[in-house]
Amino acid sequence: MATTEKTRMNEESTGRAAVGLEKVVLKVYRFDPETDERGRLDTFEIPYVDGMTVLDGLFTVLEKIDGSLAFRFSCREGICGACAMFINGSYRLACETQVARLLREGHREVHVMPLPHLPVIRDLVVDMTRFWECYEAIAPWIVTRSADPERERPQSPEERKRIDEYVGCILCGSCFSSCPSVWTGKEYLGPTAMMKTFRWVADTRDEAHDERLGLVAHEKGAWRCHTIFNCVEACPKKINPTSAIQGLKGRTVAALLRGAKGLRAGRKALADRP
Ligand code: SF4
Ligand code: FES
């Protein structure tokens, strides 16, 4: 459908009837691999009120103008990471990004793009397969070798505080999408998997620290990070994956110096776990 025709329909179905409401222009990336040779931006003019998020705006389009629009969401409160998108030139969570705030920041329109550098399945939905494969590869669960305690494995508030930042990652994929080493090195595990490895290496309850270091201590792991800091800028949760990767490098060198056996066994030990 031509943009002008779509805009006319926008006005009929949403805009002019909503007397007293401000309008905002949403430009949304569209791509259907079954019918389109390349992507395009569709323009929608919709009413908005203070407090309305970009995700709300996408729902307005979906429910009132174009039911074929595809996008991901789940929690609608910044927890699941599903709605990460590239909005007005920045990585943001659509459910946490208020339209009025974007306008107050000086943007005249709202541009909504899928996460860059990932294959587009349709519209704003990208293929996260590689992201999840990288995450799975680092065994993102606690590994213990000692006998199970009678009750839980305790951790002091101070010990937990050291990993708080990294536990707070919602696996939205923004840092992965922003990383030039991911773009250029198909084998690189990426900043999320590296940061989550550090999360477990710094967790006092985990008992596979050296193996974990072995898993990422190679050119497809921590050493592939060139400290470009894109991931830090991209993260909507203000997490710093680069500092975690630096921590991994430091701990790996220390493990090498003390001749840790687990380093070499790392990949195999974790890969063999049931
Ligand atoms: S570190 Fe930040 S940007 Fe990366 S996946 Fe986690 S929440 Fe998303
Ligand atoms: S819908 Fe869950 S983070 Fe936005």
C-alpha cells in the first residue's frame, strides 16, 4: 500500500476522531521476505498522550491501521528484553521509551527500526538464533562439583552485590547487535555471552571457574573484544559488558600464571555436562 494512502487511512481510523489529542508521526521499518526485495519505512500518524510508549504506538498501528505489522514484546515493563529496537538512532526498549520524551529531546518524528546487523525475519522481528546459540555455549547455569549441602548454597549480600549488575541483564541482544567484533567474526561469542561468563566466574557458589575461563580464553572469546565500548552505549539497562570482559581477561591471565588445569579442559568439561 502506498504511503499516502496509508496516511489517509491513519487519519480516518485514528487521528481526526481523537479530538484534543496530539499527533505523532511514526516511521516504521517494514520488510516481508516473501514479497519484498528490500525494506522500506512506512509512515503512520497516530494520536498520543503523555506516558504513551513506542510499544503502545506500535500497538495503535497494529490494532487500528495495519494488522500485518510484526514486532516482538512480552512483559511490557522492561524485564523480558523482547522489545529491543533501534529507535531514533539508539538502542532502546520500545516498552520503556516514551513518545513524549523523544519529542521533548528534540525529535520531530519517531523512527522505529529492527536491531541492526541481525537478519530480519519480518518488519521489526530479527533472527536471534546466533545470539541464543552463543549464550547457550557458555553454560549459563550454576555448575557445582561438591556434595549438595543440606540446605541452600549461601551467598553473603556483599558477594551477591559483586554480580548484581550482570544478573540484571535481560538478554535483549542490543549489545550483541552493536558489536563490530560480532559483525566481522562469525565465531565470536559476543559481549552478552562474555559478560554472562564473568557473572558466573564472579559467583562464589559456582565451582567451574577455571573451566569457564578456558571456554572463553581464545580468539573467539574474550580476546576478540577490542574494547570499542559500543556495547556499553547500547545497553538499555546501563550494564557495562566491556568491564566484565576486561575482568575475564585479567582472571584468565591469573589462572594461566598459576597453571590452572581447568583452563585447557574448559570447553570439553562444560560441553560434556548432561
Ligand atoms: S548487557 Fe544490556 S544490552 Fe546486552 S543483552 Fe544484557 S541488557 Fe541487553
Ligand atoms: S516487552 Fe519486555 S522488555 Fe519490553
